[in-house]
Amino acid sequence: MRVVIIGAGQVGSSIAANLDEDHEVIVIDKDTARVDALTYSLDVLAIEGDGVSLSTLQEAEVEDADLFISSTDDDETNIVACATARTVSDAFTIARVKRTHYLDTWKRSGGAFGVDFMVCTNLLAAETIVRIIGLPASQDVDVFAGGKVLMAEFRVPKGSPVAGQTVAEVDCFVELTFAAIFRDGDVIIPEGETVIEADDDLIVIGSPESTHAFAGDLARDNDSANRDVVIVGGSEAAVQIAQLLEDRGLRPRLIEHDPDRARELAEMLAGTTVMKSDATDREFLNREHVGDADVAIAALESDEKNLFSSLLASRIGVDRTISLVETAAYTDLFEAVGVGAAVNPRDATAEEIIRFTRDSDTENVALIEHDRAEVLEIEVDADSVLTGQPIRESAADLPARVTVGAITRDGTLITPRGDTVIEVGDHVVLFAETAVVDAVAKAV
């Protein structure tokens, strides 16, 4: 497949890295340094130029492209680039946008702007945060097999009853698989005698019931209700979060310092209590009992302000903090200094677009630890190395550092064990390091 990508930022580079091995990838960006970096790091053709310029697109031979992805930070650029590409190409076009009104227009028109698929960064980030709120102590959550399987990432808290125990001692959940541990930069595929340590990032795959039960064991003092939610900031992402929480029957509180924006939000969000104030005003926070909240979400348009807001919320007693982080490199820092979960909207966007670029057998994809690993859902066929034999035997035909986390058959969840035999048509949910994902997809 020939793929043209506009934008070599975090999203575009992540997509290019996922495709460069098996596809012909061309990346266009105005920034010389980004173009040079891609040229040396990936097996792609990087072109310096303007992605909305027809001459630049023709230089990239866009007329022969199968897929056209515009992923810059500018909504209008992405929409115009897709429209321009459409004038000379039949490629399937994907546009990334941040503002939801473009998404609304596109949906209502049945595909406006020459865009075949539109991905909204703010909405995806909001959905990610709301999933995390629904699972106590989690840092990331994704849904597979139509909701029958969850993938969750947990940071093992200091003092957790789980810390210091072996996987075999902790594994008392019928429908749960311990898929991987990230520790000090290494990936560990856990076995029964593997000891779980505090500050490990633990990946589990299983039924929603078992995953929630494990979350309760992991952090027993965590209030699992998570019903009193305070959102800091009136950004568009904050609006999306509030609306999703309202849809779930919650009545969040939202703090916005600008009086005009606060008034606008109060009219827009019927189920949300909008408070006009500076979120750093401790007297206000105490008066409104913000410290009693179960969750505080920092959704300001500044990483530094989000970090400060999250730390202040923790200081005054909020049980759990979640923060938006625009700079991907900051996410580990946020979590290291005490923010419960840091969500990077660009990670969520890249993940959504990558789902479209995989072959038809791959039903779903989740990127883990900023693209260090992936969780895949694949429907197996007769040619799969997993088909017709116990997993302990087929494992020898898979690359190392791969875990079969869950299986669904005719809509029923099967927890994989060594003697489980996978059948044609089964959906398997696997954990794999990014370096071997392509090999795993081909084998399975």
C-alpha cells in the first residue's frame, strides 16, 4: 500500500513508524529538521514542503496513493490537504481535527471536505479519560471484542497488597491474564514466579468483571465510586469530558476562570455545575469542598498549568488526579511526580488512525507506553500458527515477548491457558512489543 502522510509531528511520525516496514510511505512536512529526522530514523521518503500545495502532493505522486493521512496540528490545513489530494487522487483520505464542530459537520454531511474518515483529537482524549475514570487506579484502558475484554495498565502503588507477591499468588481471577510488566525501561513477560514490585506498570487483559476486581485488590484504599468529578479548565476537551460524564449519569463540577467562557459553558452543559473561579485559589477550593472529590481532571491548555493543578488537587485531598498532557515526553514525568494518569491526546489520535492502516484481520489496536508495545485483536483463520493446537505448542512459532491475553469464540470469553486450543474464527487479544508486531500479525 502506498501511503502519503502530511505532518511529521508526533502523530505523523508514529503512524509512519507503524507502516514503514510493510508499506511505501511518503511523509511531507514544512519543517526541515523533522524531515531530516525521519529520513535517518525510518524507511520512508520524507519530502520538505507544504501539504496543501498541489505541486508538493504531485511531487509525492499522490495520484498513485492508496491512503492519504493529514495529521498536522492545524485543523484547516488537514481538511484542505485532503480536499486537495482528492482533486488528483482516489486515495482513502483521513483528516485529524481538534475541534468537534468540524467532526459534527463531517458526520452530518456523510463525508464533507473530501474526507473519508475524520479523527477528533479532543473527543478521543475525552473518551480515554472517561474510560480511565471508570476503572480505579488505572492509567490506561482500552476495550476489545465488543466490550467483552478490557486491556488495562496499572501503576502498582507503593504499599499495595499486590507489591512483593508473585504473579501466581496474585492470580486468583478466573478471567484475567497478566500480559506484561514495564519495569525500569524493560518489558517483562510475567510467569508464575515473577515478583510484582511497587512502581511496576502492569498490563492485564481480561473480562471487565475480573479487571475491576483486580483493580480493587491493587489499591484497596482507593474509592472505587469515582462519582464526584471536578474538571479544571473550560477547554474543548473539558467540554467533551463533561458531556461524556453527563451521558453516564454523573453530575461533574467544572472550574473556569474566564467569566464569559464560564457563562457559555453553563448554558452548554446542563448536567454540569460550572464554577467561575481561579482553580489555584485555595480559599475557593476549600469553600467548594473540591478536596472531597473522588477525581480531579486537569484539562487546561497548558502542560505546566495542568501539572500544577493536579498536584494542588492531590495536596488538598482529591483521591485521584488525571491530566491532559500535550507534550508526549512529559507523560512519564507527570506520573512520576504523582499525577495518577497522564493522557496525551496525540497518542489516542495516532492509535485511532493506525487501526485503519492494519490489514482486515486486525480488528482493534491499542498502543502501550507511547508505542513501545501494542495490544491487538485479530480474527484467526486456518493459516494461523495458533489454530488447531494448544497455545503452549504454538507459542514456539511466535516471536518472543508475546502474550495471548484473551480469546472470544461466538461471543463468549475464553481465558487462555497452555492447553487451550484456538479455533478458526476465534478472536484473540494479544500483547506484543512493537518491534515484533508485524511478525505477529503475519503469523496469526
